Amino acid sequence: MSTPHIDAEVGDFAKVVLMPGDPRRAAYIADNYLQDSRLITDVRNATGYTGRYQGNEISVMPSGMGMPSAAIYITELYRSFEVEVIIRIGTAGGFAPQLDLRDMVVASGCITNSRMPELLLGGPEYELVPTVALLNDAMALGAESGLSLQSGTVFTSDIFYEPDEGLNDRMIADGILCVEMETAALYAIAQIENKQALSLVTISDHLTTGARLSSEDRQSTLDEMINFALQVASAQAESTE
Ligand code: HPA
């Protein structure tokens, strides 16, 4: 049952999918964290893999950058490949002064400058939130693991090169933690398709201070997030079996 952007059979995907942005990150996770991983699709170099983590079947599928790309993969996974849970693992630019580089944010809510959620959900009144049970599980696991984990509202933007110089201060005043480019699509589509979703991001750069992670720090921070996301995914895989 191939879709326009995923060339795979229904059973090729696990019920639980980790979704980084970058296809090379998907390959990195498959190679370094999953047992018996196999490539299941590579249309447009969007390489998806399935393997096992602590005995549970997990897939990894990249979203590409931005909501239009992410929405295509998210919709096809939920609608055509019997995927139940998608956990985004990404990076974000920090607004909030209390956030440090490397901190992990669990997106307990989301606002956006995109019309996509409105168009998908049929009107301007909507709420973009993760699956509560997933959020709670992630926070509990985070507390046990001693990670520097915060939950709060993220801003999903259609714009990376933001021209609005006042945006930063308004976001800080509104208590928005960070900016990234995919979570709103994930939360809107999960609602429509009646599926489960959670978005995790690490702060790779700080928009107030201008600080950024070195590539070495990026990698080790990424490893922390992958480990954490796999614990969350694995617990979900057990409960969806
Ligand atoms: N803007 C949007 N997305 C991002 C950023 C940013 O500054 N940093 C990491 N992802």
C-alpha cells in the first residue's frame, strides 16, 4: 500500500514512530539505537526505518523541514500505515531567558502563524495539544532520568528567517518557550486522525542571547533526546501492543 511519498507495505511500520526532521538523523538512530533495523522507504531520500528497541518495534521517519513537508508524512503514516503514535524529536530556538542551550522542551501546547491548523480543523477555534497520557508519561520519565526538561507552549513558525524584530519580546511576554517549524502540523493532524502525538525539542540556539550549540554539543544533546524519546516510545509500544 504505497502512498505518494512513502513506498512501503502497511505492516512495515511499527505503531510508534519517532520523527526527526533530518533524514540523516533517522539513519543515525536506526544505525546506532535500533536492533535489526531495516530501510522501509526512501522516496525523495526520506528514509524510514523499522527496528527494535528493548524488544519493542519502533520506526523512525523523517519529516523534512516545515509544516507542509511534515504534514504529508504525518498524514500518510496515520492514515495509510496504521501508525498510532508519532513522537517528534527536533531542535528549536529558545525565546525564554530561563531556557539554556541543550534544555529539552516537551511541547504541552502550541501556537502558530500558519493557517494550516485552521484549514485542517475547519475554523479559527482550535487547541493544539499533545496526547495527555503521552505528555504525562514523558514528564514522569523525565523526572526519573534527571534530565533538564521543561514543558510549555512552543511557537510553530512558517518562517525561519524572521523579519519581525519585535517577535522575540512578545513571545517572552506571552510565556512562549521556543520556536520550531513542525509541531502545529503534528498536533492538528493527530486530532483529525484520532491518533496520538507528542513533540520534544532541544534548544539548539538562543534567540535572545544569540548563543548556539557547537556541532559536538549538538550531537551529544541529540543523543540525550534520542535516548529519552526511545524510552517514551518503548513504553508506548508496550501499551499499544
Ligand atoms: N527558528 C525556527 N526553527 C528552529 C530554530 C529557529 O530559530 N532553531 C531550530 N529550529
